[in-house]
Amino acid sequence: MPRTYRDYFYRLLKKLGLPKTRFHALRHSFATRCIESKCDYKTVSAILGHSSIATTLNLYVHPGLSQKRKCIERLAKFLRI
């Protein structure tokens, strides 16, 4: 059965003219975008079916340069630097 979903997904990508990508990449993108949009970690973890927030953060959330920059800017503002 999983192969059926994968095959359908690949056919859909081809039909839409999108590059072939693994379906699991959508899960990764979903989790990352949820965190970037300030969804709380516990909710994202629950949606993904993880028993631990640490699992969600370790597997799916990778802060980008802009997120790191915003963090430093918030800290500077907090410290009034």
C-alpha cells in the first residue's frame, strides 16, 4: 500500500511539472514552517505524532540564518544594546 501512495505522489509531481522529491520532505517542510510561523513546539509535535518534543526538534526543525539573526536581534532589543 505505501508504494501506491508514493507512485501516486510521483505521478502528481510529474503532471504538475514539479521536480521529483521524496514525500517525507513535505513532512519536514511542514514541521519547519510551523515552527517558523511561531506554532508552539508541543502542538507541532502532537500533529506529527511524536511522543517527545525533543524528537520533533531534533528531526525536523533546523533554524536558518534569518531565524538566527532574528533571535540575536530580539536579544539585543531585550538587552537594549
